[in-house]
Amino acid sequence: MHKGANLHGGEFGYMLLRPDLSEENITWSATASTAALIRHVAAEKQVDNRSLTGEAIFDMAEAGDLVCLKAIERFYHHLAVGIYNLQYIYDPEVILIGGGISARPDLIDKIDEKLAMILRKVDIATVKPKIAACHFRQNANLLGAVYGLLKQLYPSL
């Protein structure tokens, strides 16, 4: 893990995805997180954010809700843009995705579709990012936090 000089290394959600800084939702986390998906759908449907969950939005999309379908496509696109950027910043072997979204069986295929579209449009890009879901999916961050605490308590681990 990269911590950086100010302990902000690896905060990929802070990446700017929109060049116009006067716009709202310019960071990766503001455009490609489940919270962003919920905010977008709530605004489109004119409902309170708290009345929706990511899971409910995907369920509504599977039932044919056009607002949810469009929002999910946008979400996958923004996720793919950030992943593309990470590939060309770090050039990792694989980019792992955790969180509740990683439990979706179609996640990797959907992001791969968006990455393929990006690579067709960016002719200098020759490396397609390899992405996978974290082994422990939505629990990966919790296990990492426990491991970090254990390392502090028992440095010999």
C-alpha cells in the first residue's frame, strides 16, 4: 500500500475526472461510487437519497427502470475512466475492486465493456487494465483494517 508523504497516497477517489473545476461532482468518488449512483438516481427521480440503496437501484434497473438503467451505465463508465487512469499511472498487473458492488456477478464484464470502448477511442492506449473483484469482496477493507490494527499491537506479525 502506498501511503505518501501526507498519508493521502492511494486516495484514488480524489482524482479529478472533469477539467472544469466549477462543476459539481468532479472527483472520481463523486461520480463513480455507490453513493454517487444513489445521489444521481434520487435527483432524477426527485426522491430523498435515504429512500434508495445501490442494491435497490440495480433491482429497479433489472425490472426495466430507464432512469436506473441509464444511471448504472453512467456509473460503469465513470468507474472505467478511473480504472483506465490508474492503469496508466501505476501500470499494475491487476486492479482489484472491493465493496458491496463487487458482489455483482456482472461487474467485471460491464466495466470491461466500458474499458473496451475507451481503448477504441484512445488510440495511443495499448494496455487494457485487468480488473478483478477482491477475494473477500465487501469485507476486504474490514479485514485490511483489522490486519493494520494487529500489526500495530503485535509488530512481529
